[in-house]
Amino acid sequence: MGAALLALALLIGWELYADLGGIDQFLLPAPSDVAASLWTDRGLLWDNFTVTAGEVLLGIAVSLAAGVVLAVAIHLSRTMRRATYPLLVASQTIPIVIVAPLLVAWLGYDLAPKLAIVGLICFFPVVVTTLDGLAGVDPDLRKLMRTLDASRLQTLRHVEAPAALPALLSGAKIAVTVAVIGAVLAEQAGSSDGLGHLILQSIPQFETARSWAAVVVLAAFAIVLFGALALAERRLVPWAHRSEGDIA
Amino acid sequence: MTTTAEVPVAPPLAASAPAGVRVEAVERTYRTRRGTVAALRGLTLGVAANEIVAVVGPSGCGKSTLLELVCALQAPDAGRVEAGPAVYMPQRDLLLPWASALDNAALPLRVHGASRAEARDRARPAFAAFGLAGFEAARPAELSGGMRQRVAFLRTLLAGKPVLALDEPFASLDAITRAEMQAWLAGALLREPRTVLFVTHDVEEAVVLADRVAVLSPRPGRVLAELPVPLPRPRSRTDGAVVTLRERAMRALQGGTL
């Protein structure tokens, strides 16, 4: 409620500033211009949105799958941890903005460089949070499992994997918000479609309102993804949201 | 809350053949950054098959180390530990919050290869006997502290091992629940005899529950005294004989003579 009011106030302020401040519409369109563009350019926006959404969803799916596999491998094997963890951290120091065009030059204009860039960004939060979740199991519970004759994999299956699920979902929530940014960045580095491409293309065409409309669509998409994950969290890991021992 | 006294007849839970515990002249030292810490030095203690032995001692006397040695979770630096297959029951119930009470209790059966349905079928009959009927589907967060502890104990029993190593099993419960659970445990062990080694810092609990009480010295731990508790069950904490033994154990704990 408070957030909605604040957003409304900001929109009104922006509208008044753009309308009354004598700002050229090509420099800063008013929210009403952006809304108009959302409607008139809906076909164009939708076509480009499906491209970007495809990249984002596929990129997240790949990151989640690869992230979970790597997290489990690192968790189970000290050697894996020593070999891959430093590289994993190092991969996050690569400035994506700079390597994006290089990846495009190498991998071409199609889906591959987008997946690589989205993956590079999303992978890390998934691995780190999942690893923390797997390692966060109470040591006494591990001892109990050992005296129940549970193998390493049984402990993983019955105890560690479910225990890590809330952390994995937290990682996924971080991943989806940055995935959208990654996809747009990749498109701007070299692409013939997608909302990132549309934003870049619309500016020299003096269709600034359309660029803003694309930004609105992207933000809405990220919010929807985040909301979907929050919902999945409530459904899949209800125990993680209940404080312990509050129901007698 | 139901307690113990009404114990419906249920088939005993499968356990392998009774086995005892023999700990002889055990030494255990930990290396830490600040030097070495001797946890146990020359500790000797035996538990006969299906005997209940309580270990009391000041905090940090190596009680937990002793349990882990018995459960083969660690090895002694010197001396010998001979114990039948033992299952460890940690201080907190540590039930899996995502699983139902039934699935929590049935965890050992799952680990031993039973299918989910099979494990549930085998664990279900014990629920009534443990005063848990009707709570099979409840999540741990929906259970009271005492019920959670009962589920945890049932899980321990369903491991089917002859030796139980209990680490301050009731330390986290409030006083009333704790007394109820002590009575309940005594009843459960009458029905399901096991070799029990349990550590506690509560001397009264030790005397009420155990056949024998071993008093440990401060670190490095060794057995200062052993007190047989030749009293009939059920015992009440206010029985004269219980009080007398409790005082003797307290004196031994404080470094006096018996």
C-alpha cells in the first residue's frame, strides 16, 4: 500500500516535470507518453519480449541446473572444491559489460552468447547459496545419520538436499533479477532482436518513449519472475518460513 | 497431554541381538589452535546388555566425547572401546522440519533400504504405543516439545540397534514436560529393553532412570564413582531411597566420597 502510494507520487512528479518543465519529449518522455507507447507499440514490444524472455528463462534454467550440480559436486568432494571454487569466484570478477561483445564476436548473433552471459551472471548466486544450504546442516544431525548407517549420498538425499532447498530458492531469486539485466546487456552487445536491441534501436529513431516502454516491460517481467519464485518458496518450503516451536 | 502409564500392547520393535558396551582405559585428546585439550583420561566403564547407565559430570567433562566413542563417530587415542551397534540421539530432537512425524520416525528404515510406503507401514504401529496416535501426519513444528522428543526417540529405536547413546535427551524441555518424558522413557525402555548409555547433568534424572550411575570427574574425564540404583520401578523423585542416592551422587560429583 505504502509502496503503491509512493510509486504513484513519483509518477505524478515525473509527469508534471516532463509536461511543465519544458523537457523535449525525445529526451525525457512523460509517463503518459510511455503508457501510450506501451499500447501503440504492443506488437513490436511483445515480439521482442518473447525473444528476451526466452533467453532469460533458458539462461536461468541452465544456471540452476549447472549451479546445483556444481554445488553438490563441490559439497561432496574436497578436490572439486579446491579445483573449482577459486575459478568460480574469479569468474565473477570478469566485467561482463566488457566481455559481452567479445562473447558475441566468438559465439555469433544468436542464442549462444546470450545464454553464456545470463549463465555467467546467474550461476554464481545459485552455487553459493546452495553450497551454504548444503553445508548448513546441523553437525549433530550428520552424526545421527552416520549412526543410522546412512551413506554420504543417503545423507545428501534425505537431509542435506531438502535442507538446502530454501537457500537454493533464495539464490534463484537473486538470479532472476540479474538474469534480465544480463539478457539485455547481451542483446545490446550484438543482436538483431530482443528488448535490449529495441531499446538501443529506438533512441536514434527519436522513439525514446518506446525505449522506456521496453524498460517497463523488462522491469515487470523481473518482478513477475521474482513473485513466482516467492510463491514457489511458500509452496515448496513452508517450514523455512515458520519460526521454530511457535505452535505448541 | 497423555503420559506414559497407559501403554498399549504393541509388537516389540525389531532390534538386533542385545549387546553391551565396554570402554577400557580410554584416552582422548583434542588438538586445538591453543594447544591440546585432554577430554578423557583413563576412562573405564562397562554397560551390560540391556542395562541403563547414566553418566553425570560437570560441563565439559568429555561426556559427549564418550558417546561419540561408543557410537564409533570417533576413535580413542589409547585404550579400547567395544560396543555393539549403537545409535546416537542428539540433545535436540533435530527432526526434519519438512517431513511428517511418521516419516521422521521412519527415517532409519528408509536409510536401510525400505520404500517410503514400507517404512511408513512399519513405523505406524508404534505411534499408538508411543502416545503419538493421530499425529502421524503432523509436521514437527506442530508438535509439542515432549511429542517431538518422543518422535525422535522412536526414530532412535527404529534404527534397530541394541545400544542407544542418548546425549542429554531432555535438556531442552521445560520442567513439567521433562518429568513426564522421564517417566515415559522409563516405561518405553521396560517395553523395549535396550542397552542405554545416557549422559545428563541432572543427577535426579540419572537416579530415576538408570540401573547404575557413573560420576565423571572434571576434564580430563574419568569415572570417579559408580552407584548402583537397585530400586524398583517406577521410581518417583520424592522416594526416600531416590533422594538418598541423589545426594550421594551429588557428593561424588562435588569431589567428596560416597
